[in-house]
Amino acid sequence: MNEGLFQSDLAAVIQPRVLLKPESWVSKIEFINHLILFNNVLITVLSEKEGGKTCFATLLQNNLDPQIKLLAITVKAPCNREEIIEDIATQFHLKYDQHTDISSLVAQINERRAHVLLIIDDAQHLPEVFIKEVMLAIKNQENFNFFHLCLISDYSLVAALNSLSASFFNDLVHTIELSSLTESEARTYVLQRAMATHLITKPLSDAQLKQFYQLTKGNVAKINSSLESFVFNCANKVQGNIRELFRKSAVPVGGAVLAGAACLFLSNAYYQEPATNVTTALASPQAEIIEVQPEALSSTIASWQDSVTRQLVEHNLAEKQNLDIINKGLSREAIAIADKAVIHAKANISSHLLAKAQSISGKGTASKAEKLYTIQLVASPDKVDMQRYIKNNKLLYTSAKLHHYTENKVVWYVLTMGEYNNMTDAQQSIERLPPSLMKLNPWVRPISSLG
């Protein structure tokens, strides 16, 4: 298993391998745990090539219920049926000889009454005869269903499963498809993968990450196949912008340099005239100024003290008269009307702000109601069994709710308890459940996923 969300082997030498945990994938793994403990179905996980199958298989192994024993194998073409059967018998310490088939191994596992999960990666290489043999063994378990199989494959396996389900094994196969990453999860994964494979030396900008997410829509297969070309195009675009900027600025800068050189040359030529002419031209205005100065002393303008005194007194009297006119012209009624206008304006502004705040809080409450979580206790496609189970348990009869939704043309009935604003409160409530309900291995899921 060399694909998926694992970083490359080259990056593992520099830093540890990082395994992402998308929230949608964790919820699917919780659902698989529930299927193993309470149902008898063949589980298939489908994804595109390099679409995260390896990551999901590792997450599934790390988050299995403790009471489930695990065996994970990877098959390659051509697949040898006898080697797979021998490997299963060896890992689970079962009796094996040349006549042993998969049905005899399943019978031995059911005698031990311990849940066993076999995960087969790259299951598209399995022969159709072997898949049919395993499905027949699972179907014959009936109530003693302790052997479980999870096939992880690309979409090439769908044709074989559809043909078998239509002919012999109706409602025996439960298919799970890996969903896309959210924008924040995709941002983290892209930066880690690009830095690990040395595609970039510094993080991508927010605009580039947003553009790449809009291009891939969070699809892991598209991210893995398009990341290298996207980074290469971004680097070429930056270099092209630098060259274009240099080309556009070269002509104006060169012209400015030439103009400056020409100005410098002309200024030097202008200031090389004889110094005698300059001295003569400057001397004549000085002579005229000296002759005019005696006439300026015979002015009849009053002294500066008299002028300042008259200007100061007239200015104060005019200011006082204006103030008196304003004070006499305003009546108490006019002042009262002005105050009332100010008060009404403030009241209108405050009421507008209050209405806006209420509308914002209303929107926040509506969006908050959509993010509720509940505790799932039991799920089954048989509604009669679920209703009988509720009547036999008094705790569930008063406080539990029965939901139903359709998945892959199968109606599932889900028994839940409580509604919580966040996942943390719901998980804490699980710890306070009675021991009789804790045996059901309850888990948390969003209410919006129940239809």
C-alpha cells in the first residue's frame, strides 16, 4: 500500500510520516465498528487511485474496537487463493491442510466466538471465484457472525460485486466511499505534502491555496495528481512577472538616464560664460536699490503703536456685538426644539443598532441549531426488531429516538439518545450511560447525517 495520504519515503528521512484524520473518515470508521459488532455484511471501501485508501486502512486499524481481532493483507496480481487461506490460518492459529477452504476457517472462527476482521487492500486483484466463496461463507454464518471482511479497492471491483449481489447475495454488501477533505484539512495536507516532497521551500500563499482547493474540491486523488503541476505553474508565473516588470521598467529608466545626462551637459555649457558679465549684471540692481532707500524713509504712515491700538479695540467691540445679537435672538423654545431633535436622532440610531444586533443573533442561533450531535446506540435495517428492542428496555422507551435514512437503497433504522451542541459534550455523556447501554458500544454522530 504505497498511495494515499502518507508522505513520501524521501520525506520520511527528514521528518516523521504524518497521517491526517479527516472528521468524515473518523465517522465512517465508527460506523464500520458498529457494522462489525451488530451486523453480518461484507464491507467494501471504494476510492480512486491515490485517493487515500492506504490512509483510511491505517486509520481503521488504529481505531478498531478492542474486542475485534485484526488481520490486514495486501494482494498483488496474479492472486493465489491457497496462499491467502494459508496466511489467514497461520495468523489466527487455525487448523490447516491441503483440503482447507475459506468456509472451514470461518467455522473455526465462529466456534471461538470472538470477532475477527480481515482487511484486504488492493482487493481489485482478487479473483471473482474467491470473492463468491467468501460471500457464501459470510451468508451462511447467520446468527453466529464472528467473521468479517473489509475489501479496500478502486472502482474496478464494483462490476463483480454488482453481478454477485444481483444473483446470490442481495443486501449482503455494504459499500462506503471516501469523501473529500474540507478546505482547512486540504490546506494542511497540501502544505505537508509539498514541503515533504521538496516541491516548495516556503508555504504557498492563502490565495494560491484557495485557488488549488477550488480546482480540486478537496478530492484527495486530484490533489495528489495535480499538486506538482500547480506548484510548477505558480513558480513560472512569478518568474514571468519579474521579467515582465524588468522589461517594462528598462525603457523609462534608460530614457531618464539619457535625459539626465543631456541636462547635465547643457548646464555645464551654460555656466561656462565669462565671469565679468555676471558681475556687471548683478552690480546695477544694487545701485538702484541704494538710491531708492532714502525715499522710503520719508513715509507718512502712522507709527506701529497707534495702528495696533485701534485695531485691537475695534476687533473686541465687533466680537462683543455679534455675541449679544446671537444670545438675544435665541429663545427657549428654539433651544428646546433643537434638544428634542438631537434626542430623537439618537433614539433612532440606537433602535436601528438594536434591530441589527437582534437579526445577527437570530442568524447565529439558526446556524447553531444545524450543528447538533447525538449518541447512536443501535442500527439495523429491520424496523420490527428495533421497536421490539425499545419496548424490552425501559431506559430506551422513555428517552431514546428512532431515526431512519436510506443509504445505497437500504433503509436503516438508527436508535439515538440525546441532543448536544458539540461533540465533546456528547462524548462525556457516553461515559455517564448505564452499563447496560455501554455494552452497545455507543458512538457520536451528527444529527444532520440521519436525514
